[in-house]
Amino acid sequence: MVASVCALVSAGVGLVLSTIVTPLVLLAVGGLLKLAAALGLFESLALGGISLIHDFAGRQLATFDRLSEALDRVDDPGDLALLAGPLAGLAPAAVPALLAGIIVWLWLRRLFGRVGSDDLIARLKARPANLDDFEERQLANIVAEVAIGAGAPTPSLFLIDTPTVNAAALGSPDKGVVIFTRGMLDGLDRGETEAVAARLVSTIGAGDLHAATAIMAVFRTLGFFLTVLDLPLRWSAWRTLGGLLRVSVTRRMGTDALGRLGEGLEEGLEADAIPDLDKIAGNAPALVGKAVRLLLLPFYLAAIFYKLILFLWTALFLGPPMALLWRNRCYWTDARTVKLARNPEAFARALERIGAADPPPGGESFAYLFIAAPTTSRRAVTDRRSLALALTPPTSKRLARLSAMGANPRGRRALDLATLAAHPLRSLVVGALGLLLVPLFAVLVMAIGFLTVMVMTFGLLAGLTIVHGLI
């Protein structure tokens, strides 16, 4: 289920970028066919393919003409039906991008799956437990006891030397890894530590890590397409894509090398990944610098607009399905933890201490693998890495569910129908706020839709014009 949703979300990423991806795919395929024809390889087949691409681009451009004519005839909302035919005619232009999104997701999931959790362990600077240290040896014994009680293989134990209080599970059911921070080891009592160990072992046994791998591939797919947008603007994007192609055809690869490629994809997710034009021009002479800025300005503006649209679509429409699935898995695994450890109060106390903590340094991009993460990010809202933090359910809701399973009640109760019915004034205020938010949200969706249509229309028109002229 999770894999299917992640594949569809990746296809949605491709759809948003279809106005760039589709022309690039057509140019790449057409270029290869032209090369094959020039070399005399399958000449008739290659020429036929070139003709198909040329005709496809021509038909799509003709559809744009019909769309423009239909727009001229729209005078009121009832005339919007005139746009249905031309828009349906443009739908085939999205197919290559939809397929590209799914293919890239499958490729990256398989590629990074070769090294399992080794690259993430290296990123977190985790080390094996030191059994000569009394506390770490005691922690290893607790993890082993919990695994035996669950009837599962004992996972490998790693620690991160940081005062941050958090823990994570990595790997697979037959080769699991649990990671504790020294802050957690020093700050939790034995009962709380046992509860956290039970949560990590339950995560491995429940198959949550397979779902996490699929989600991680979605973020890397997003980073891949954003890196493609950055190609004209930063050399590190070329290094990342070149490295991905190189390791894809190499059977043996170092964990460090693949970890650097993962960081390279995540660099594309950062809000400030693109340097400004003055920095790109560098110390070039004034005339050369002006020429460089003028040449790169269209690419710069296209990258900015497309990244904004992609972030909005991901945050509002593509991210919520993944968040819903992952949060439901978290709630279910919490329930398994209570059943395994039989101490909901200890787990609730541990969750309270962890809930306010950030992931350890290096773990921000896969915060959902940790026991808990803050539901809000201190990063800029345009930083796509904040999406990883949004997957984890709020600690308050998890504590409320633990209270229903036997833990002591904590904090303020969320508003429910019974509470609202007992306080008519509060009900009136909540209802008024709801009525106010509905039109605001509708306006926001319409604004995002209008901006998306405008940018995608101009992008696709320019791209297909280039394809029709070169192929």
C-alpha cells in the first residue's frame, strides 16, 4: 500500500515538472535516434522514431493554438467547458513525465537499497556500542532481551555521541539496526529505555522500514528533479547526477560515495541551493559577468518558479497522503510497543522527553525514522527538508493514545464534539473560524492552480517549440 502511494506521489512530482521533463525526454530520445541514423544503425527505425517525435510536438503545438482560440471565446464561467477539448489534447504531453517520475523512484529505491542502512549510519556518525562501557553493555543487554521477548532477531546496536535525546531503527527485519544517542542513554531510566527499545524492535518487526525506504525514495526523487533544474546554475548538480549514473553501472561502490550522492540530492531540496547570479558570475570581467547573468537569467527564473510550484504541490497535495500512511503506521507500532513492553507509562515518559528534541545532526532529511521529531521546523518554509519532519505524528496525539492504553493523562485535551456541545460560545467561535478558513483555503488552492497553469503552459510551449525545431 505504502509503496503504491509513494509511486503515485513520485508520478505526481513528474506531472508537475512535465513541461520540462517531457521536452527533455523527447530531446534525449530524438538525439539518440539521430545519432543511430547517422551511424547507420537501424536507420529506417530511427528515422521513423524521429518522425513520430516531430509530429507529436507539432500536434501539441497545434493544440496550444486551439486552446488560445478557446480562451478568446470565454466570457463567463459557463464558457469554461470550451477549454475541455484542448486541455484533453495536451494530456499526452504529461505521459513521459509521469513514467519518468515512477522510473526514477524505482531506480533510486533500488540503488540506495544496495547498501542498506550503511550510508545512513555513516551520515549520522554512529558507532558500534562499546561493550567495555557498563551503560552501553547494559543497553545492549536490554535490546537483546526485548528482541528475545518479541521473538525477533537481535538487531545491531549503534550509538551517536550527542546530547540530543532520540533513537531510530534502520535496516530490515533480518538485519535490523537500532541507534541510540548518548543523550538518551544518559537521560532515561531503565523502564523508559526498555520501552524505547521495544518501540524500535516493533518498528523493525512491523515492516515499517520497508515503508520508510519507499518514502525516502520519494524525497530523493524530488531531489533528483530539483537537481536537474539546477544543472545550468551549479556545478555540484552535475557532480551528483554524474555520480548517480556512474554508480548505477558499477556493481561495487563505497558506502561513503553513495552517502555523498544522497547528500547531493538533498542539496537540491534546500531553499538556498541555487546561488544568486552575481555569485555565479564570480570575479569575471564586468562585460563577461553581464553576459553570463543575461544568459543564465531565464534558467534562474525557471528554476525559481518551478521549485516554488513543486514545493506548494508537494506540501499541499502530494505530501499529505504519505504523511497519513506513515502516521497511521506510527500509531499502530506504538500500540505494538505497549503490547510488547507492557508499560505504557514508561513509553509515554520517554516520548515526552524525546518529543521536543531535533533529530541528531545529519538526520534532518530522514527525521521520520526516529522515535519522534518536532512537528514544526526551524528551517525556512521553502526548505523541502522540512517535509520530512512533517511526516511524524504530533507527540500530543501519540500521548493521548497512550493514555487510552493505560498511561497517565497528559496535557490539555483536544477539542471534541462533547466538549464543544458543553460550551456553546466555544462552539460558535470554532464554527466561525472554520467558515473563515474554508474560503481562504479555496482562494489559496485557486491561486496555486492559476500560477501552476501559467508556468506550465509557457514552459511546455517553449519546450515543444525547441523539440519541433531540433528533432
